[in-house]
Amino acid sequence: MKSITRFSNRVSNYAKYRPGYPASILRLLENEIGFEPQKDIADIGSGTGLLSKLFLGNDNLVYGVEPNDEMRMADEVLLKDFINFVSIKGTAENTTLADESVDMITSGQAFHWFNNAEAKKEFIRILKPDGYVVLVWNERVKDASPFMTGYEKLLIKFGTDFDEVKHENLVNKDFNKLYGVKNFKFASFDNYQIFDFTGLKGRLLSSSYLPMDNKNMMTDLKKLFDKHNAGGYVKMEYETKIYFGKIKK
């Protein structure tokens, strides 16, 4: 339950300050797996709807499956104008979707929270024959600039369980267990955000492994911003990583 509820007090900052996902993902999937707007998607751990929005804009039908009530309500607000969005209270291990009901499963910034073995069973159940699983993360490029290096040091200094919960803990054997050994492909794209100090503070506080009201942390963040900003802005740089393939049963 901790993984479900840990973002409940971060929803506003998460929805406003977390990065979206580049449209390059759509082109990649079109070229690699014949992805098209007619495909129905289950976006598992849909959060505030950042990845769902990418596919909704492509005219896909998207089932946003999210167990956290606060995050699910936020994505319902963000995506209220999309008639092709269906919000569902469920988990990766129990989506409540029908057998063989979707062409593709997506998960943005969430797979590392799942019980992988139970999620795999559920994915196999709800996927149509020849369906795909697409896992996506926006990963900070820690050495992209002195600012990015300093930001990473700040996370390490003030993070409560930073090392335990970061998605970088996933390794190839985790993906091999899901897809089958070497039965997946990998691609990546550049991504970034531009922040003033208010935005940078919101981005920091969207992370569940940091305290919400630590004065020393805010002092250090302001010093980092003052040192590295150009014209009142800093650049947060990411590598958007995509893993995709069929599940070998």
C-alpha cells in the first residue's frame, strides 16, 4: 500500500511540474510495431495522465488504470476533454479490465512500483493476441550540466529512501522476466524542462522520497538555482527511455 499512497500529498506538484513524453514515442512505435490510432491501450499506473495524454492525442482509446484516488482524480480533470479516455480504479495486478481487451499496455514512470510476477499474469490476461507492452521512463541525465550534477547531490543528501525506490534499480533481468530473455527492444530520446525557481521547487517536491517542508533543503535548492540559472531559468535534462515487446508466456 505504501507505493500506492506515497504520492497522495504530491499530486498537485506532480501534475504541474513532472515532464511529459515526446511525440517521438508515437513515431517509434508506428515504425517498429505498426502502432496506429485504432489500437486500444491500458495505461497502467496512469498517475495524473501524462503518458495517457500522448496517446489520447493520437486518437487511441485509453483506459487509465490508477489505484491512487488523488492521482486518478487529477488525471480525470486533466483529460476531461478527451472522450476516448476511460478512468479506472485498479492496480497493475488487478486492472479489472476484461480478458483480451487491449492491444497495448503502457506504463509511464510506474513499472518499478509493481509486483512484477503478478503484473505479468494480469498483462497476459488483458492483452489481445500479439499485444505489446511499452514501458517508459523520463530519467534525469545526472551529468548533463553542473546544475544537473548539483541537483542529483541534493536528492542524495535529503532523500529519505531515494536509493531504494529509484527506477534505475531495474536491470535487464527484470525486463527479461517480463518479456522473455532478450525479447524486447530499447530506444531513447532527449527530453527537457525549463524552470524558474517556483517551477524547480515544484519539480523537487513532486518526488515522494523527499521531505515536504525541510528548510535546509529549500535553502540548498535556492543556492543551486542562484548559481546556475541563466536569465532566471534552469534546464532539467532527461533521457526518455522506452522498452517495448511482446510477453513470452
